[in-house]
Amino acid sequence: MAEITAINPSIEDTDLQRPTNDILINNKQVPPHQQPDTISPNPSTHSASSSIASSSANDSFGSIPNTVRSSSSSTSNNQNRHNSVTSNQSEQLLNHSHLKPGRDASLLSYAQTINMYRENAKKTNNPDIQCDFAIFMIEAAKQLPDNDASKNQYLSEAEKLLKQLSLKGHAGAQYNLAKLLESGSLNKKGKPELDKAFSLYVQASKHFHVDASNRAAKCYEHGLGCRQNGSKAVLFYKKAASLGHPGAMYRLGLAYMNGEMGVSKNDKEAVKWFNRSVEAATPEYPDAIYELALLHINGVPNVIFVDLAYAVVLLNQAAEMGHGAAAFKLGECYEYGKLNCQPDPALSIHYYTIAAEKGNKDACFALTAWYLVGSPGVLPQSDENAYIWAKRAADMGLPKAEYAVGYFSEVGIGCQKDTAQAVEWYKKAAKNGDKRAIQKLQGKITEEKIPTEKKKSMSQEDCVIM
């Protein structure tokens, strides 16, 4: 099997030093370490797959039509947007991908790009294009530092245009203005204006805007800008679900599974909504796939039979959509042979890496274990990388990782020896309930014996710090 290298998280190079102490694994000593030629701490240089092989209605933008076409989302109108452009030249310019909202234009081109976009937005009465221009300015503002005068200028101009469109009933404008208000970007103190945002979400929902319907449901569920009301939350979630929102379907599934928001517990109804969400799942909303996988692992009496093979299929589907917990579970499956999976170090490391990229702290620590022991022909043993991943997991607050970083610092594994730093990490781990850290601080842990031999096949369970 070809040798692979998992993604290394970013830390300062000065924090890395080749270890002078042996690793304590299963009370046996590790022979001289096989180190990778280079260490690339920047996650951006790798991929998970590499681990496996109220204003006036008229202004300078022209008149805004009194009748605005409603839609479930602003993107649903994109196919017909160019029909309303006033000139072929404008249509061609607005079709340039670097002018589209959300595109990654460089900071140096923002002023010129916005000026061109503004001039062409003035020439059209198409509200979708004008709304897109406002969204583009918002995205441009996000890229600028807070002390840049252009940032407030862009936001102010976008707000003015979105308000004009909102008054004419443009659902996309109402939704995006609501998001701005909810974020606090339009408030000098940065305070979210939840009541105004909620009102706009409801208005956009009346025009069948799918995301606005889902957001209005969340407002009712959590009392954001309105009085908390579970029954109304369910109504808006069902409306969003009827418009195809996978997140709303998933939330309804949870509600029926747990008996939340005033609905009676109903496993059959819950599974129905989970299945619908799975069919509509996107990388932004993959949660129902993972939830359904868990249900097939454990079964639901009279509703779902245990089916481990299908559960693994669902876990793979969720993991490929970037679901961290699903990827971590697959990493465990291929490390320990769970769910009838054949143990496979390469696949285990692959899925742990996907999960770690998504911020799963347990996956980060699992990679620590893999780097401590290595895998012949798959992953080179590396104390430095083990320390890096343990540090990342510890920074996320994982107690056993905090203990591990303390131990690494005390002994000098993958980093310089630093007793003071070790004590600080032990304190953090002890505060979070790690018994070994508590014993360390109380002086009850004796010196571990240095191992003298390495096993042919090792896993996390062979590591004394895991």
C-alpha cells in the first residue's frame, strides 16, 4: 500500500523539535523513529482525499417595479434574470463570473468591480439583479477590515437598496436584509436587531422564500425577536420543508423523535422526516443522513430493523458531504473493525482526517495516536505530528488531549521539554475531570517504564496517553 500523510494542523515551526525521548507504547520501547522528509503544518496544502492515495422607492438605480415576482429563493429566478437587462452590453457584463455575488474577487479589484456592477444595475429594472448587486456589496464589505471606510459605505448602500426592494415585496431582499439586521452589521454597536429581522423573515416567508421560512421557524423556536412559540415554529418548519429545505425536515424529525416543540413523540413520523431530509440533503445540511445511520445501527422497534451494512453506506454518504461525526465514526470502524468493517489503517486515517478538518476534536486526537505508532507502508511514525494533533484537540478542550500535551511537554515528545508548560496543561485537564492529570498534580503517578520493543500492529489502545 502506498505511503500516505495525513493533514498537519498549523502551529509555529519554532514549537517543533525532534524528540529525544522514546514513546511509551504498551510498555515497550520504540526503535529509532521513521520520520517523514518534510512536515507541512498548513492544512490548506492538503485535502482529505490525499490522505487516501425605509428609503424612497426611486433613486439612482432607476425605478423599482411595483410588482415584484415572488419565489422560494432568489436563486430560483437566476435562469430568467437576463431577460430584463436593458442592453446586450449590460447583460454580458453582468454575466461575468467575477461579478457574481459571493465570488472571490480580489481586494484590489473591489472598487472597480463594484463601480461596473453599480453602473449596470442602474440600467435595469430587474429586481433580482439589483438584489444580487446588494448581496455582492455585502460580500465585498465582509472582506474589508473594520477601519476601512469603504466597509460602511458598501453596507449602507446595500441596506438602502435592500430596503427599497423589500418595500416592493421582493422576498430575496427581505431575507438578506433580515440577515444583515440579525448579524448586527447595521448597528453602530454591533447589536443584533432581532425584532426587525424576525418581521422580515415572516414577510419573505409569505412570498414562499424557503430559507426565510426556516429562519422564521428558528426564531419562533428560540424566541429570537418574538415570543417563543413551539406550535408556530412547527408550522414554519413544515412550510420550509414543503418548499424543500432539508434542515427543516431534519428538525421536524428530531421534534417527533424526542417529542419537542409541543408535538407528541412519534418514531414513525420522525423517520419519515429523516428520510425526506436524506433525499434532499446537501453539504450544508447532511445531519439527517448521520441520524438515520445511527437509527439503523441501533434499530427502532416496529419502525427500523438493525442494518449495519446500510448504516455504513449512510455514514459514508454523510462523511463525503463533510459531516464530522460520521467521518469520525467511520474512522473508528476501520481502525477497530466495528459495524462489520474490515480494519484498514488507510481508510481509518482518511476518515479521521476528514473529521479533523471539520473540527472534530476526537478525530484530531485519533490522528495523534496514529502518528505515535505509525502504520507500515501507510503512515510514517512522527512524534512531531502526534504533538501537533494533540495540541489541536487540546485547544478544543478535550481533557485527554490536554493531559497528552502535558505529558508530551513533560517528557519532550514532539516538542521541547517544558515542565512549567506541562503543569499548565495538567491543570487544564484536571479542571476538566481527567483523573490521570489530577493524580499527576497530586504526585500519585509513578514514572512510566520506558518500552523496549515495538509491536507489529498497534492502535490507540496501545498508547499510554490515550
